[in-house]
Amino acid sequence: MNESKRVIIQVAAFACFVLGLMLFLFETRSTGEALETLKLTISWSVVSISGAALSVVAITVLVVLHFGDIKRLLKHR
């Protein structure tokens, strides 16, 4: 894979991760307590579950992209 395709995939995966995180936290509500005891309530709707799944897929893609670099770096040591 050439470098330009790799960068495009990295940017797309990062954008998908951010979008998934935003969707996951869309239904999140605070309990209204002090910051020291902050508790969040997550309603497990279709939007939240799909956002969490999108974030996991994006992180997996980024790990797979960087796995070759890590393997190559460890091989040279």
C-alpha cells in the first residue's frame, strides 16, 4: 500500500472514530452531581450501540495499519 492511500485511510478511520464517539455519547446524561462524584447515564439505544461499534471498527483499522510498522520496528532492533 502506498503512502497516500495509507494517509487517506488513517484520516478516514480517525474521522469515523470521532463520529462514533459522538454518536455513542449522544444519549448520555449527567446526574447533575458535583464533578468529584460525576456519574453519567448512558441510554443504550440503536444510535449509541452503532456509535460504539463504529468507534471499535475505526480503532481496529488503525491498529491493523500500524501493526506492520510496529513489527518492522521490532525486527530492526
